[in-house]
Amino acid sequence: LPFWAQYEATRVALHCGLPLSNGALSDALSPHLAEMQTACQAKDLQRSWHKVMGEFASTHDTSLPQQRVSTGLWSALQEGEWSISASMTGLVQFNTSPKRPPFSMSLNALSCQSSNRFWRKYGSDRFLTVRLPSPPNPKRKMDYERRQICKTPKEFHEALVQFFEPGIELLGRVWRLFYVRDGKDKKNKQDPFQAILFAVRGEGIKQEDECEVEELLHWHIPLVSKNLDSTVPKLWSRISLGLTKTSATVEFTTDQICPDPRNPRLPGDPYTPDPDVRNIVGNVKGEIMDDGCSFASPAVFRKIQEQLGLKEAPTAAQGRLGGAKGLWIVDPIALKEVSQGKRDPNEIWIRVNESQAKYQEHQGPDLDCAWTTFDLAWFSHPPKPADVNLQLLAVLDHRGVPFEPLRDLVDEHLERIIQELNNAIDDRILLRNWVYANGKLSNARALAKIGYVGSCPAAPAERLLMWLDAGFRPQDQGHVREELAKMIEGFWEKLREKMHICVPLSTNLFCIADPTGTLKEGEVSLQFSKGIEDPRTGRRRDFVEGDILVARNPAHLPSDIQKVRAVSNEQLRELKDVVVFSRQGLRSLASLLSGGDYDGDKCWICWDTRIVEPFQKEGPINTSFDGESEWFTKYEERVNKLPLPTQIQECRGLNPYQTKVANAFLRAGALYTLNSEPGLLGIYSKIHERYTKQFSLADDLAIELAKICASLVDAPKQGMSLQTNHVSLRRQKFAQKGYDDRPGCKYLPADPDDITANIIARLEGFAQKKIAERKIEFENKHNLKSARYQDDSLTEMYRAEDGRARLDPEIKACLRYLCAELDRVKDQWILMGDRRRLRDFGDIVEACYAEYFMIKPLPDGQTTIHPIISRWMKDAEKPSSEWQLLKASTAFYKWGGDRTTVWYLAGQQLCELKARATGMSRHVIEDIYQSLKTDRRFM
């Protein structure tokens, strides 16, 4: 079986309650091997596989798991045995019942994800990411042994790590724990941690490719004295460099990395990072002024342009190179010389600063190409207008920006996006563009192919596009109107829940350090490749000059927004779509903005004079945190000081000490992460936001909260964690201020005219009032509450055949059989819908769609020589065949357009019928359709 089939079969087996053991899982699945092999060769892979797995699940008195592989990934899997973008994930559960082992595991459906350095080296099929359970309440009902495991969170995490230590048997392989990270998201707030397991040996892994996790660590981070002298938290954070989602781009030779133009490196020369830039004024040594930022030749960025299919070579690229991390910019001097014909345009080189080098790399002439390949995380691109968030609004208010211009910006923003919706409703092309943009389909399509449920796209926005592309209009078809109404209601709800203020004269860009050293302190350079539109003039600006504001999120301190001056600088003119900061002075401008640097930080930049002019400059606040020891504890144990295991299996390429220290480090790092408290930055940011609605940003406790937030940004890497009594300490300090911050204590939107209220509350009040008024106007203007569900163009085919059936008994019998089969599918849909609590809606659709699609003109075993019915029979299983179109037309005639059933089971065929009736149409295959979006010239 292909590996993906083994994975999906194992997923179903674990769902059926089979034990976590290669032997037990193999024994259970072996009797179904022939059917699974046949399904893997079937043309309709997805449906055939679901049928076989459904039969296996029914033998264990259960149904298939709710999660399903997307249709897009099925297509990729059908083309080959495995897809590099296929991601394996799962879940570890803690069992309180003594009849089951303490921990068990389940698998999720295969999904798509961007690759990383580890995947490209070893293959994504050797990495399994599982979500870990949080410590349960020891007061829960459980036996004595389980209660001992849950006695304290540390004991529970110790037991969890011990569960992985012998190796997990799964998919015919042995999996060992490699890394643990904070994987908290909105869906998994209770279980925030993820473990990454690595397949060390087993089925499908050649003997020469077997690799223990200690060897995997050494491949990524050499186990040499300099690296082992790091603290556990710092070195642990460096593992994540290889797990970052990146694209492999330019592969360098060793002599192309860190060359000095005056004394180039020769092959075999030792690798030495460039020194960082620091200024010295008197006896004071300044900060690193180019922290995380360096240069590369123009040819490097041209290669990135070619590989990514960009229209223009970017100015900056954020990424990883061996043990280095940061932002690389095109060398402006080399760029100028290349354009003047004074330099070879194909010259490839890249420099690395000391601040970019995160650990000592492997040395030697024959390095793995993965260590010398630039792994691209992101790149500079033409700017778009940016939003100003609540944190920035609070700082703007504190620094003297009045309520009126901010209110005007809210008003203009809401007016603009609501008017876009108003204009789109009666124009199919504008509506298509609105659905595409608000459904955020560009990002979704970039990550994976369009997924389907039955005969319809799974995503609501994709479904709407399918109806619109076929010629349906919400004013004429009730079902399309219902889908659109749901999306519009979500649009209004999103406006109400989260206040975003788009400032047209602002953007977000990478900040970089001036590579020429020609900008004076307090000066910046801001150039755009394609310009950014000024709504006041309707013209695009290629550059900005004059006073501007720069900031970086998160922004909590009054000094986290700075006013600087954008100037024209001939030597920096080619550095576009980035903001260039001066290298002069003792403190870098990036560090003044929430303690940032130049390793890929993005800055909010605003040149709207309504905001910039009233903004009052303020000197930088002392960001050193005197109360750090009061709030935080620090874990500073070094890797080479960890207690070593006494017995451990030897690893190829590692000496016994390296093997032991790697094993001890991986265990210590996992426990350190598990015993930390994740998500505290978000919690304290919200606390700070609420506090500063009542007190000034410059209040001493507000400053203290802001510094806590700043410390929490890099706390895991620095080994810092809040004291166990941080909640009681916070409440004590709040009590001294007479401030109540109990959970659930919310600040409601205020009257916009109430000058005593907080400015954010006033803006929220203004926005809520505006949204409510415009929603009523919209609903009164566009009556989307009534549209007919019937459509003669969809039933025309059935009515034509029904007329023929009056003169042809065989056609009549065929249609009668079809109607009976449709009634059977409809009854199945209703029956499964009544048991909806036990089943996922997608399962209902897939089960009924499988039955619906296989309805043929004649019952199994019957044949005919009737020319029309024979033609129907011949192409019955082709999605666009005459029979499938007739079936869809008949279903629409019988069920009506007001039933969801017909759209999910026959959606694609209904679209084809509609397109035929509308006029000239064109067929587009899925891969090309996925890349299409509306050209603005047609809007």
C-alpha cells in the first residue's frame, strides 16, 4: 500500500479503538488489504477509499472519523505515492479509566502545509505532529495510579515524556519525541502544546536512512562545545529554525557565503560572520545598529524572483541560512554597479552578521546542501494600506492626536468597505470580486487545492463563486441568495466585533538598517516600487518625504511610536518597499519601537498629516525592567551541565558523550516547554489594554505592565517565566490603585460626544452606531429576503425527456427507476440528518453523494439495446455526461431548489446546465481555475 493509504487506514483503525501497536493494527487491517489495494487503483480514488474504510469501520460498530482529507489533497495523492506538502497530525489523550493505558493516540486526516528544512531533508512522512493533553484536575474521578500521575502538572508532564521515551509503534515505524512547542490556537485553548515525533526506523525507511533523534539534532545543530555551552532554553529555541515554514531558494557554495570583496574566501576557508555595526560616542558604546540585517548580491534576489515567479526582484528577503536567521537586503552599491555595467550581474554572494548567526554551524568542504541553501520565509513586496489597531490608537491618543481625525478615519474606512458591498450586489463581476476578497480565498488557495464536500466546494465563499461563475444571480435564485446572505451577515458581525481602521496613507513594511551609513539620526528613506494611492488626489506616490510616524506591534509604551523624517537619499533610491532606518546614534530606531531589531520586523508607517502633525514627540522611556526579578524566574542551566543518562543506545556519527548530552538536552527542553505557561503575552496585553482605558499610558503601573509584555515576547528563549504568584501580585498592585480587573469586567462602547470617556471607547461607540445605521440602509435598499427557488433552465432537460417518455416505454421505465432511486437517496439524507448529533454534516453529504452518483439508468445486471439508454449507460460515471446532467435536472425538478440536498449532490451538474442556458460558456480545469481572480480593469 502507498504510505498515505497506510496512514489513513491506521487513522480509521485507531478511531475504532484498536491498540497503539504495529502488530495489533497490522493484524486488524490485513484481511482488508486486497480491497484497499483495489481502491488505491480506482479512478474515483476518494469515493472508493471511503467505501472500503466505511466497511472496515462498520465491522467495529462505528462510523468513519468526522475529519476528511480535502478533495484537493486526494488529487495530489492520486498522482503519486506521497505529497511533499502532506502533513500528518494527531492527538494524545489521557485516559482516566484503569482498563486503558494512561495515554493513547488518535490521528487526524492528512492535510496540506508548507514545507520546512527538516521535511525537505528527510521527507514530511517522517514527522508526526501531535497535540498534547493538559494536566487534568486531580479531583476528577479516577483510580489511585492515575491520580498519582496528575498530582502536579510537573508529574503529569514527566509521565507524558516517559510515554514517548520507549518509542511509539505506529505505521510500521518507531517514532521518538524530537521537539515540543507552543501550538496554541483558537480551537485548542485548553491543550496548547504540540509534540513533533520523528520516525527513526521502520517500514519504508532504508537502513542507511535510519536516524535517531540525537543524530537528527546533530544534523541540525552540531554538538560542539560552543553550542553546548548555551542555556537549554536558548538552544532549544534554535531547533525551531529548521521547523519554520520556508521555501528552499538559492543554493550557495561555501566560498559564496560571507565573502569580503577585498579578500574573498577561498574554498575550505573557515566560515566567520561579519562583525556587527556599533557606534561609540565618548566612552559610551552603542547598541548593535544592524541587528539581524545583512546583504546579498543582486543575482541572489533575481534567482528568488525567478523561482517564485515574481514580476520584480524583491529588495529584502527574510529567511534562514544554515545557523543564521534574519533579513537580507540587496547591496545597493553592487546594484548600482551592475546597472552601470561595472560588475558581473551573475555574481552570487551573501554575507552573514554576528547577530544573525544563532549557533555554530557545521564546518568543512563537503557540507550538506540543506545548510548552504537560503530558506525563504517572506520577502518585500509592493505595499498596501494598513490598519491601525487598538494598541496604536492608545499611544496616538496619549501623544496628542485628537479624537476628530481618528473618528474621520473610522468613518471613511467604514464608508469605503460598506460602499464596496453596496456596489457589488447588483453587478455579478463586482460581487464575484467582493466574495473572493472577503472570503480570503487568495491565501487559502495558495496553501491547498479547493476542497469539496459532495459536489460542492467545502468553503462557503468558494461555493458562492461556483454559483456566480455558472450564471446564477442572488436576485433570481433563492439558494444562492441564502448563501450570500449568510456571508453578508458574517461581514456585518465581523465589523461589529473587531474594530479595524484602515488608514490609506499608511502601510506595513520590513525595516532595514541603512547599508550606506548616509542617513542622519532621526532620518528614514521610504520608496515604493509601484507607488501607493493617495485617495485625496487619486494618484500614486512613489516615495514619501517629510514627517512620518513609525511603530511596531505590540505597542504598549508611550514611546513605541516615533516621529521621524523621511528624506530623499540618492544612494538609497533603489531600496524600495522597505523603510530604511539610520545607523547613527547610540540606540537603533528599531529598538526604540517595542525593542525591535532588523531580523524581519515589520513596522507600521503613517504619513497622514491629520495624525502626524498633532503627534507630540516624547523622549524614549527607560526600558530596563527593575522589577524583573519580582515578576519572573529564570531557568539558566547550560546544556553541557545537564545530568547525563547512564545507559543509551549508540548513534552513528556521534561519540558516547554527544549521544548522552543530546538525549539529556531533548528531554530537558521538552519538560521546560511543557512546564511553562503559554499564552501569557496575549493575556497581559489585554490586561494592559483594559487598564489604560482607565489610567494613562504613562501611569507607573501601566509602564510596568508594558515592560512585562515586552519581557514575555522573548521569555521562552530567555528561559524566563512568570512567578507562580503573578496573579495575586497583579491583583495586589491593582488594589493599591483602586482598580478592578476581575474576569468578565468589560468596558462598553461610549457615546462619541462624551469627551470624558476613553478615546477608544468613543471610537467603538461611533463605529457601532455607524454600522447599525448602514446595515439598516443596506437591507432596505437591497431586498435579499425573497427570490424564487425554481429555475426552468435547470428542469428543462428532465421535462424534455419526460415528454419523450410518453412515446417511449423504455425511457419511461428508466425515468421511473431514476425517480425511485432519488427518493431512496432523499430518505437516506433525512434519516441521517435526524441523527445529526452523532454524525458530521460532511459525512452525511459524502455518504449520500456516493449513493447518488452511482445511480445508473438501469439496475445492476440489466442490459438494453435501446440507443439512448445505451449511451447513458456507457458514460454514466463521467461527471459531465448526459446521464449525470439528466439526473441533476430530475433531482432539481423533484426536490426543488430550496432543499440543500440537491445543491450538495448535484452542484457541478446544475452549474453546467445553468451555464449552457445562459449562453456561451467555457470549460476550465480545476488547477487553472484555482489561479484565477477578477481583473480590476473589468470592475
